[in-house]
Amino acid sequence: MGNVYFEHMIRRKMGVQGVFLRVLIIIGAVILLLIPFAIGILQLLPVVAVAAIFGAKNLFSRFDYEFEYIITNSEMDVDRIMGKKSRKRLLTVDCRSFEILAPYRIEHIVKYEQENIVRRIDASSSPDSPDRYFALFPDKSGGKPGGMVMLVFEPNERMMDAFHTYAAKKIMKR
């Protein structure tokens, strides 16, 4: 079997909470711009304007998420990319350790929902996406013994083919 390597990127869609936070950031920037007028020191206006614009831009980028799935042979890495600037590795898992990989539907979730799930990671574009799958696998982070991790993500066909190569009996297709 040859080496397998590919990447797949998913952009997180902004929900109501993200829109609300962005509106709050804009309101905060406007209030910050009004401070020099309120205290009567207009010479501060350029400095405050630069600070408000820079701060709002940086805060906006923190709410712009992308998730990257990287498959290298039997290992999958999931990274969160914030504002196209910083990257954080959420997890690395061997696909052969999956107990189940199934579509994220109520009939599958109820069947596999367990009390011993110690960590849930949602690396999908939206809670409403019809392409979401979930994977259950043992927690290797040293948490609760026998604890499981639930990863919710959106694999493409190429990823599903790779998973099928390494864990065919554990995959439920749509």
C-alpha cells in the first residue's frame, strides 16, 4: 500500500453569536472614537482612531475560523486556523483506533452517545450542515481512563476512501 497524504479545508460559517459579537465590536469601536469628543481633547482622535480600527480588525479575525483535516497514511490531524494567521492543532488520531465513523444523524448519535465521552470537538462548518460525520475513539490525552473523544467533522469522498482503507468495518456510509 502506498503512502497517503492530502488536506481538506472547511470554513466555519458565522452563526447568530458571531454576528452579535461583531456588532458589539463595532459598537465598542464607535464608543472608543467618541471618547476624545467627550473629554474635549481632540488631539487624541487620530491615536484613538488607529487603536479602534486596529483592535476591531484583530478581534474580527479571531472569529474567522477554518478547520484543516490532514491525512497522512492512517493518521488524521485536525487543525483550527484563526484569521488565516495562527494555527492550533486540535488533535491527532490514528484512523485505525476509530470505534465508529458515522453520519451525524440522531439515530446514530443516540445509539453511540455514551457517558464516557470526555471531549467533544466540533470541526465542522456549521451545526446545520448535512455533510457532518462523527468519529468516536479512545482519549489518549491522559484524562479519564476509558474515556472517549467525539470528533464532528465534514470529510470529503477522498477522506472517506482513506478511512475505508484503514477502518472499513467501522464506517457507516450515508
